[in-house]
Amino acid sequence: MAAPRRRRVIEEEHGNHERWLITYADMITLLMVLFIVMFAISQVDQKRFEQLKEGMAAGFGENASPFQGTEAVMPDGATQPIAPVTPLAAEGTGPEDPATVSRTAALAEQDEQDRYSEAAAEVDRLDALRRRIDQALRERGLRQDVRMQLDERGLTVSLVSRHIVFAPDVADLTSRGVQVLDVLAPVLRDIPDRVDVDGHTNQVKVKPKYYPTDWELSAARAVTVLRYLNERGDVAASRLTAVAFGHQRPLIDPSRPEARTLNKRVDVVVVSGADDATRALFDEVLADRGISGGERG
């Protein structure tokens, strides 16, 4: 008889009811890591912040930082921020070197003194020429036929018609006018200056007898004197110039009784060769020496 079959008992497996703890622990761990990272990135590195602050201030050319905080300490081996570029001061706007200012003032003063000395020397030369003409005219008894004036243009010798240098309405020299030019010519011949011969008529607006207007009459008188100085007095033609003014530049006020006689004249002008700046000082030199630039003698 067969042995009875043993009955195998299959034991029931128990379920793992604590598996959720693993998932929960993983989640908690991730959350902790997340918070740690967030906390870490929220912290400010004070040193690096100060470095950034100083670098930005230097880059914008500011000496003082607009931020608040303690002075940054650069770590070893760190690079200093680039120094701001200071723009060049515009010419004439910055402070000047006192030594340069003093030197410039001294040079300007020396230049002014030199120019004054040149003006004084030129005035002395022209005044010596005036005295030479004055003496020659006195010796010939012709001093009253001439008026002389020294100004920044030079020396003007006016041949006035008190003793009829020119006859009315004509440009012919009288014998007395010839004598005056004979005195002037040798003096003018010996100097290098340019000589302007200016013709004038009186202020009476009357048509001249032999000329269309007083312009032509004054021009003819100037040319007559110029030709005499050149042809009879041997004054170089290259130094002579004739100019006509008509009645536009009277010698004296037209309202004065003698104006009609004195304003009808020819001016022989010894033109100074000095530059404009030097000639502008003539009046100052004359005043300093107590000399009048007008009629003397």
C-alpha cells in the first residue's frame, strides 16, 4: 500500500509595507540639498563685492565710491582696477605756471619798451629834420610861408598861400613858391623816406576858372610841386606820390577869417617808415617830452 502523500503547505508571503519610507527619505534629502544650494547662493562675498565696487568707481572716473561700505582689501595676487584717464585741460582754462606768467609779462614789457624806444628814435629823427627845414627857411626869410606838423603819419610841411604860393584858380607856382621848394628839395633829396604831395583847395564851393572841379585843381597843384621836386630838385621819382583832396581836408576851421587863404595849399609829407604799432606811440613820445606835434617856431 502506497505511502500517503504528504501535503505541502505553501506559506503566505507578507507584503513590504515600509517601502514608502525610502521614497520619503529621498524627497527629504533632495529638499535639504535644494535649500542648502539656495542658502549658499544667497550669501554675498563682501571682498568680491568691494572689488567690483572699486573697479566700477575707477572705470567711471570717480575718486570716491558712491557705495557705502568699508575699504576693500585686495587679496594677494589680485589686479588693481585701471586708473581713470584724466582729460587734458583745455588750452587757456587751466591754472598757469607762475614762472611762465612772469616770463611772459617780462617779455611783453620788454617788447613795449623796445617799441617805445624805436618810436622815440623816429620822433627825434623827424624833429631834427623839422629843425633843419625851419633853419633853412628862416635864413631865406620864408618861414611864414610854411606850417609844419609832426604826427603819426610823419612830418607834414604845408605850403600855405599867405604869400601867394599859388595864384587864384591856377596851379602855377609863384616865384615865392619856387623859393620855398628850393629850400625843401635838398633836404628831401638826402633822406630815404617816401614823400607824399597832397593838393588842397579852399572850402569855397565855386567852380575853378580853368578846371572842371576843385578836384582837378588840387591834383594839378600837387603834380606841379611833385614835378618841381623831381625835375629841379633831383628828388627820386620812385619816392614821390601825388594825391588830390579838393576841399575835403582843410588845414584850419573853415569858419575862421584866414581859412580861405591857408586852406588853399600843398602839403609835402615826409612819411615815416616805422610800422603802425611804433607810429601809434608818436603822440605819447611827444607828450612825454613836452613837444607839441603841431605848428612850432
